[in-house]
Amino acid sequence: MIKLLPKQEVFFDLFEQQAETVNKGAQCLAELLKDFRNVEDVAFKLKATEHDGDEIAHEIMRKLNTTFVTPLDREDIHSLTSALDDILDYIETASDRMALYEIKEPTEASIKLSAILAKSTELTLQAVCGLRDMKNAKTIHEVCIEINRLENQGDQINRAALAELFKMIDKPVEALKWREIYGHIETAIDKCEEVAEIIEATLLKNA
Amino acid sequence: MGISKFRFLPSEENFFELFDEIAEILVNAAVCLHDLIVNYQDIDTKTKALRKMEKQVDKITDDICQRIYISFVTPIDREDIHALAARMDDVLDYIEASADRMKLYGIDKPRKEAEELAQVLVESTKLIQAGIFALNNYRDIETVLNPCIEINKLENQADQIQRRALARLFKEEADPLEIAKWQEIFSRLETATDRCEDVANIFESIVVKNA
């Protein structure tokens, strides 16, 4: 086993920070939907979290541009950080739209979807932490499978929720608001799966 | 690296000309979309023109894929050449789809934020063109990364425009069908700017990998 240079460890530190920030955002969104209060404040807080995530992503790119030997392939570092960044973007947009559309109370489906997202980002964080020491490839692989499973589950909830929405003939505008919000949360879950795919590909390459 | 004249896109296979052609069509398409929104008439002719551009790009993309297989040496990875063509193609798809939905949904008069978003697309596609040029006349990493930074900024700007557009739409529009139509059109326009950012990400990835 080659000992990594301290400079290379920095990438793993930054990835973990980024994945932690993403997870923090998802937990915050899930809590909001469970206890629907101060939407605007939460949306504002999530905007700051998203900004933190951006900063870490920029730092990773700066390091990438100035580091000669990287612990993972350069393009994998690049795509991993952009995919993590995407997750947080969609989380932020979901909360932003709830504030913008002056949503009064959450739907059952939005609570479920945000809980799935929160679970996915927790696992995403685990998988990212696993990159540092690829000896536990098997465990990381299992975490990635679980992320995939959650994504399928998210798909199904979203589909059922859309069917419900289109029965809301008395409140069509509310239905349109929720359709969009569900879309953002589901895309965030999709992006977790994308991170899992990148990590799996990285593991195979470095096996 | 001590190589002063370095090209990322292999000239012997005319990849440069092909990517340049796509970039030019992207700019034309964005200009056409902007014109459609500002001068909202001859909708059929304008949407047809866009569809024709889409077909042209599809053809060039096929051509690029063919050439990837037959060329032995590519200075950048084959998958990057492929990804670049595919992501540029996506930009056009969303530009075309935005115009198409306006026609399909029988929009009477475009909402004013659509023009702003189209203007962002004109600027973003011009920056993509600049990025392709920089890749082919490679001097340093900055000349490629600078357009990327600008494209990212424009994408953030488009986010804000879309947000403003949706706020006004839900506030002022009473007809839920009208809301649904515009929600979708704004989303396509904004996604087109996201796809420009994807192209910028590939530019970054190419220079970073070969740095």
C-alpha cells in the first residue's frame, strides 16, 4: 500500500467537508418538512449552506489546478466535486421555491421524499469518507447499492405523488407548485446516485 | 510543458472545424430564439429554422463520433471528444425545445423574462465559442478557464431571472394552464443555461486533465 503524500490527503479532507455540507443541507430540508415553520429563515440558511459548499468545490478545483500528483484521476475529482455541488443546488432550490410559492403546509409525499434524500446524503457522506482508504471497497460498494435503492424508491414516491397532485382539481396552482418542488428533491436524490456511480467507477479503477 | 504550439483538438481529423461549426450553430440558435421572443411573429418559420439547426448539429455530432473511431491518435481522450459533442448538442436541444413549447402551447405573447433568459443564452453560447477557440489555440489554462467562469456567472444570473419570473408568474397569472405552460418554458430556458455550464465543465475537465 502506497502511503499518500500529505498534500494528497487534502483532497479527501475537502471531499469529506463537501459531503458533510451536503448532508447538513439535506437534514435541514427534511427537518423543515417534518416541522414546517419559518420557511423563509430555513431557505435563507440553506442558501448560506449552499454557498459554503460552493466555496469547498472551488477550493478543490484550485487544488486540482495546482497539484501535480493527485490521489484519484483528475477527471474523477472534477466530476465528483461537481456532482456533490449539484445535490446541494437542488436542495437549496427546493427550499427556495417553498418560500417563494408561500407554501403553507407540507404534503405527505414531500416529507417522505425529503427523508429519503436525507438518508441518501448520509450514505453519500459514508461513501465519500470511504475513498480515503479503499481497503473497505466492499462496504463502500454496499453503501452505493443502498443509494441506488433509495433512488428507485424516490422515483416511485414521486410518481405516486404526481398522480395524487393531478387529482387536486380544486387547487391546480398548488399542484403546479408541488410538482416543481418534488422535481427538485427527486433530482437531488438522482445526483446522490450519480456520486455513488462515480465512486464505484473510481473504486474499480483503483482496485 | 515546453510545447508552445499545442492543440487539444486534433487538427488532422478536422475535429476543430467540426467543433467550431457546432459552436457557431449554437450562437445562431440562441440569436434566433432571442429574435423569436422579441419579434414574436413568423413563429413557424423561426421554429423550423431552429429544428434545422438541431438536425445539422446531430449530423456533425455523428460525424465526430465516426472520426473518433477511425483516428489512431487523439491528443485528448476519446471520451472527452464524445462528451463535448454530446453536451454541446444538449444546449441546442433545450434552445429548440423552448421555442417549440411556445409554439406548441399557442403562446400569444412571450413574458418579458423569456427575453432576458434568451439574452443570457446568446452570451453563454458566444463564450462556448470562445472556449472552443481557446482550446484550439492553446496558450495557457487561463484562456480556457476564463470563459468558463463567465459561463458559470451567467448560469447564476439565469437562476435569478427564472426565480423572479416564477414569482411574478404565480402572483399575476390567474389561469393555471398559463402558469403550467410558462413554468415549463422558463424551466427549459434555464436548463439550456445549465447545459452551457456542463459544456464549461468539460472544458475545465479537459484542461485540468492535460495540465
